[in-house]
Amino acid sequence: MITLYHNNRCSKSREALALLEQSGKEFSIRYYLDQPLSADELSVLLQALQVPVRDLLRSKEDEYKALDLANPVLSEQQLIEAIVLHPKLMERPVLQVGSNAVIARPADKMLALLALLA
């Protein structure tokens, strides 16, 4: 199953969506700002991405600074909870294909992942 975690207001996310549509593959879209991920879903996504949660955080968002998320003593779980409560903090777009995922910035980063389905 292919899922694009998408923010329609983001030009990079729209580019990824267009590329995915051109691939001809069936996929679903998760508008994560409208349907925030749970802590469990984020943990699964992070396992698929094979990155620490800090790599999924948007450090230029106001919430990042307001919540002092740069603080190195914060645990992975605390950072996950911050994303759950403030989904705007999640980097986008993210493409998940089964148990694999990639942060698609730039959008062509998702091509290798899509090639696994060929």
C-alpha cells in the first residue's frame, strides 16, 4: 500500500503528489493536518523512514521554537507527542510504501521507493 502524507498548502508536497499521479500507481493520501497521526502511527512511520524523530521535525515552525524542541534532553517520545499535538511540525511530504518510507524533499527522492514496486 502506498500512502502520501500530504499538505496541500506546501509546494513540495504538491510536487510529490503530481509525481505520484504520473507514476500511474494506486495510492492513498493522508491529509495529516486534518487527520493527525497518533503516537503509534508516528512510531511506525519513523521505523519505515529509519530516521530519528528529529529528522521529521520542521525546525522553522513557530511551534518548534515555542516548545523548545531543539532542547537535546527531550526524548524521542516527547518529540513524537509534540508532533501528535502539533502536526504542522511534521516534515512533508512523506511517502510510505509498505514498511519503507522516505521524506520526499525533493520529490524525486520517492522514485527509488516507487521503483521497488515495479
